[in-house]
Amino acid sequence: MIHPARIQPQNAASPRPGRYVLYWMQQAQRAEFNDALEQAIEQANTLKLPVLVAFALTSYPDANYRHYRFMLEGLRETRNRLAARGIGFCIRSGAPETVIPPLAQHAALLVGDVGYLPVQRAWRAAVAPHITCPFILVETDAIVPLAEASDHAEYAARTLRPKIHKKLPLFLKRPRARRVAIPSLNLAEKSLSLDHPAALCHRLGVTDSLPSVEHPSGGAAAANRLLKRFLAHRLADYATEAKDPVLDATSRISPYLHFGQISALDIALRVGRTDAPRVATDAFLEQLIVRRELALNACWFNPARDRYDALPDWARATLARHRDDPREFLYTRDQWEAAATHDPCWNAAQSELIRTGRMHNYMRMYWGKKIIEWSPTPRDAFATALYLNNKYELDGRDPNGIVGVAWCFGLHDRPWTERPIFGTLRYMNANGLRRKFDIQAYIDRWHA
């Protein structure tokens, strides 16, 4: 059974007859390890009905061609994987409140998945008033449901970690994949074609205005290839090598988690089955579970988390005290975007971001700190960092991306030694990179 803590009723409508159970897929864009889908199948089998999966293809703040194409490649594969389970898939262009209610008119039950950002929560709130059948949401992207872990915004990883670990035995379990009793492949619901994702992007007016991304295509198959390679060749040394941007020993799985093309639960269970040293698996699961769900917690309990005014009081106060400190360098938005600063380390990090749609996490911390140092004001710096992150990162525009930027400005951190410009904010410099890594090799690889 799906754990009751994952299920969130959205109305008190009485059960009624219908043609199918409708699963509104939005955040969890996958056909396996998806509690929302499994709940829909279970209810459909009980009601002796088929399951129809629907997706609303709508505009998303700051998303562009590289994001839409990656997502549509994944959805094409998800459609095929659903078909292999006997489940029909319908994708339509439009806001969820215009796409989902007409399909739900024929449903005995509407099941949705949970999104954590304001725009995702607004979609679900906009759909709910138009639904006359029972409507539930199922939380399937967090391993430990947010409300089970905490009832408030946590101060830091150290305050959330023990709460997560206490609950993990309840939720770190593989969901049972259910067989559909009645296939739905014959349901003739009008749908966009996903056969050519690039062409569909252009049809929707999403043009390719950014450099192409040196990254595998979207979808569960690509995610599983990356994960299999990481588990076989990188996980054992993760604790000692993951922080080194030259070795690039990370999993690169974050974009697939962002679009829900692979489940964090699936990854965690597969990590647990390896023979990698405990210190390595613990280090990886800290990032996958505690740090990722800390970001979900931060955005759920503070929907304005992507705004400068939502930074911790101490961080804004110390930055305000040093707002007028002289800056040795100042750069415009265009110069930042073009990787045209005086600093080869920063330029290399920005070039990696532009060319691959990702940036090594240690370099992202340095990248954000230098934006603070070389911007006219802290507020300008925050806006620039969020803009670049959202535009170029394949996994931007989500809780991890937002919190990654906000961390550079003090979120989930503590005061350090006071210094110009930063106040008591944590400071980083290029000399630190040179002491820790062969940073010249990183520069040689990525500097334009």
C-alpha cells in the first residue's frame, strides 16, 4: 500500500462512476517508482476502470529550449514505458486549469503528484475548483514526505538530518509495481505527438537561442546509464573525490531528478545494494536525501525563497552594513553571461554552465561568491546569480537550484569572520581553489 502520509486529499467530493481514473502527471515524469501512478492504478483496479495519464504542456518561468527539449525527450520515453504497462498517455498544450478539468469530467478519480514551488502549487490550486470527482495528490518526489520530516523551515542540514534519518526506515522501501486490470491504450483522447521533441518545441514557439548542450538526452534510459556508470566507477571514491571539479566524480543525475525522470528513492535503494565503502554511500546519500529534501523544505515553508528579502536576517543585515564597500571590479549582466571577467576560474565555471547545462557544485559556490564580490549591491548579485542559474542550468528553476544560489548568500549557513563586502558571510577565493585542486586543468578544459 502507498503510505498514507504521501496522500493529500484536495476535496471532499463523493465517489462517482467514470470512464477511467485520471493521473495528472506533472512533477513525477516517469512510469516507474512513482507512487502517484501506482495509487492511480490501485484505485482503478478496485473500480474496474482503466488509468489514463495526462500532462499539461504549459509555460514555466525562465524555461527555454534546452529545458523543454530535455523534458520532452523524457516524456516521449515515459509515454512508451507507460504503453508497455498498458496505460494510455495524453499530452496537451495549455495551462493545467484548461487541460486537466475537461479530461477529469470523465474520471471517477483524479490523482496528481506534488510540486514544491509556488508556480506548481498554484497550478494545483487553480485546477481544484473545477474538479467534481474526488481529487488527491500523492507526494512521490521526496523520499520522506515533507510534513513527516518537519512542520517548519529548518535552519540547516544539521537540524533536519536527524529527523530524516528517524523516518527513513518507514519510507526507504520500493513501491510495488501494479499491473493494470484494464488497459487504456484504446482511449482515443486527442494528444500532441512526442515523436520529434525538437519539432514540437518549435511548434510551441520555443526557439533554440542558446548554445547546444553537451549532455545526454533526457529520459529514464539516459538517467539509468549515467547512474549505472556512476555506481560502477565513481561511487566508491565519492567521499574523497566528489568535491574536486577537475576529477568530475559526481553522478550528473540532478537534471533527471529535476524533471522527475528518475526517482530519488530508486537511486537510494540502488546505492544501498552496492559494495561501495560505507563512507562513500553515506556521503552520497547525504546529498541525495538530506540536502535535497532540505531544499524542498526551504521552498515549501517559504514560497518566496527565490527573493533576496527571504534570505536569513543575519545575512541581509551583514551585507547591508557592507553595501557601500568599494569593489575592485564591477561587471554588467552581459559580461557575467559572456564569461568575460578578469578571473579565469570564474570564466571557466560559467563556460561549463553555458556549454553543458551544469556546473560542478564546488565551482558553483565559488561562482556565486564572486558574483557577490563584483556586483554593485548584494541585491543585484542575487538577481544575477538566480538569472544565470535559471537560464543555463538544466536543473535550475527548482528548489535545489534556488537554495544553491541562496546558500551563497547565507541560507543554511552561519556567520564567519567579518571582512569587506561580505561582512560575516562565508568567503571564497581563487587561492583556495589552487590549494585544493589542480584548478589550471579545470580552466584549460572549460575556459572559452
